[in-house]
Amino acid sequence: MANEQWQARVERAQQMAAARRGVDVEVMLPPRQPGAGAPATGGAAAHAAEAEPATTAAQPAQSTVVAEPTPVAAVESAPAPASSAAQRVAEAKARAASKGSSSNGGATAAAVAPTTVATPSAAPARSAATPAPATAERAEAQEVGQPGINRREFMTYAWGAALGLLTLEIGVASYAFMYPRFRAGEFGGAFPVPLGEIPPADAGPNGNTTGKFWLVDTAEGPKALYMVCTHLGCLYKWEPSNFRFECPCHGSMFNHDGHYILGPAPRSLDQFVIEVVQNGQVVSSTEDAGDRIVPPQVPGPDVELLIQTGRRIVGKSKDLSPARADA
Ligand code: FES
């Protein structure tokens, strides 16, 4: 009696599920097997038949259930509602089976197991009927990712290269425009000085206020001393009575050769580079030897001196001065 009630409940549940999705379902249950567990086994076979027809086809005893195509066709034609309806039918069967298990004992597990099989079978049916919309996008992305570059990447690289080249050209033009240029005879440029304008070593220096240098002759060679004091930048003066340079600001003193003698100045006087030009060629020039500044060599009277006021050599430390008086 309990089996007839279970069968009636299953049929009602399936008809209700089919009515919800508008599909006419003809329920065909397998012939009941005499003996214990018949309702549970039949229910499991019905579930398996709805879920996986191939599996049921491999079992001759359940071939009559495979011949029922309506539920499967409904699932394929209406993917979204069919999956939920199939789940509801499976849940109703499971509930009915659980109620019947009180009289059938161990058949409950066998009845519940097929309901879990029916759930995954709906997913492939949905994917086969309605392909995911992202598939085309993925295919396009894979096509874009082919070896080499596509048109968009090429345009991006071309724009980047053009922008970089334009930036480089602007930078070079700006540097060339702002780079200082000095003409001869103005401070920062070259001052041509005839050799005869350099005073003798025992005479006072010859000043050039435009070029801001003192021309002196020493035992080593001619020097062009920068007129600015190495302490805080005052313009020092030549004191003929003392035969030395003296700064009026803080009293620093330098000898005729520009070496530090006394005062707060930290170093000897700075010098401009003197180039000795002979027959259009620079044959000698002032050099920085590290611990001292070496004047150029004058090979003869047929030379010209170029005072390069744009090339200043910083004077050496007062500790290196041979004329230092406070040592
Ligand atoms: Fe010449 Fe100070 S600036 S001693």
C-alpha cells in the first residue's frame, strides 16, 4: 500500500513540475520488481534515466525508461527553467523516497543517490543550447594575442616613438638656445693680448676691467689673475707701495704672483687660462697641475696671448701657498 502511495506522489510531483514549465510529461515508471526495495530502486532508475540516457541504455532492465524522451527534450529546449524544475522534481522524489524509507530500510540511500546525479546533467544541456556570450570575446582575445603586433599596438608604438623624438629635438634646441655664447672682447670670451702688453716681472700688473683680470709676468710665465677676492668676492686692489694685492673688505693679501699671503681668504687668487698662439696654433696654455697652477710657456716674441675668461682655474689652498706669511 505504501508503494502505491509513493508512486502516486511521484506522479503528482512530476505533473506539477511539468505544469509549471508548460510541458506535458508522461511519467513512465519501470515495472516494479517483486521483493524488497522495489519502489526505491524504481525511483532511482527513473532519476538515472532522466539524467543520463546513455547510462540507462547500457542497462537492459531499464530500456523502457530510456524510450521516454519528453523530460530530456524539455530540458534542452528550455534550459534555465528546466534545470530548476528538474531539481524540484528530484527533490520531491527524494522526499517521497525518504518517507517510504521508513518501511523499506536501506533503500533510502539508493533513492537519494540518483538525485545528486540529475543536477550536473542539466548544466551541460544549458551550455550546449545557449553558448556563453564570453566565448566570442575570448576567441577575439586569443586572435589578438597571436605572435607579432596588431594594428593598434603598432600605432601605439609609432606614436610613442614620434613623441620621444619630438621631445628630444625640443630639448636639444632649448639647450643650444640657452647655452651661453661670448664674443671676443667681452667677459666670458677670449681676450687677445699682444705679448708686449705684459709688464715686466719687477713692474706692477696691468689691469683689464672689461675682462676682469690682472696681467702679470712671473718667473714661470704670464698669468691672468681674476680680479675677485677668493674670500667673499670683493674687488681687491694693487698696492704699489707694498708691491702686493690687498683686499679692502677684510684685509686679505696676495703677492704679485697671486699667491696667498695673509687674511681670511681660503686660497690663492683664481686664474684664467692663457693660450699662447703661434702661427694660428695653440702651442701652450695654462695648466692645472693639482697642487699648483702652471703658466704657459712663451716660445718667442712672435706669439699672441688669448685670455680665456670663460675658463677659470680655482686658486690652490692657502696651505699650499709658497708666500704664506702666517704659517
Ligand atoms: Fe676680500 Fe674678504 S672679500 S678679504
